[in-house]
Amino acid sequence: MPNIKQQKKRMRLAVKQRLRNRQVKSSIHTLFRKLETSLAGDDPAATALVATELTSSIDKAVSKGVLHANNAAHKKSRAARMVAGHTA
């Protein structure tokens, strides 16, 4: 346990940040699963909606510092390949 006041505060903040990061990452995983199910359901409107929602949430995660920009690009590319591979 830290003795210094600033380090105690950093520990409190780290807990909040860890919870926020985990929630955001979990929601991104959930959106990937929704995208897979919408692709299986053959509903192009739902697939487009989920894909745009997924892309938007990934971009928001980058802006908040939850994801690294390269990791976000990888996830967005993966989603685009899933959609393109299903339509081809």
C-alpha cells in the first residue's frame, strides 16, 4: 500500500479506469458477436446497422484511450472483412 497521498489517489483512479476500460472492451466484444449473428441471419439492414455501431464504438474507445489506434484499425478491418466475406 502506498504511503504517499498522490499514489493513493492514483490507485483510486486506476480502479475507475480499469472498470471503464473493461466495460468498453466487453461492449465491443458483444457487438462483434451481434455482427456474427446478424450475418448468419442474412439481414443486410441489421448487418449494416451493427457494423456502423461497432465502428463507432471502436472509434470512441480510441478517443478515450481505451484502445490503441492500431488495435482499433485491426478490429475495424476484421469487421469489414466479415461483412465483405459474407456478401461475396
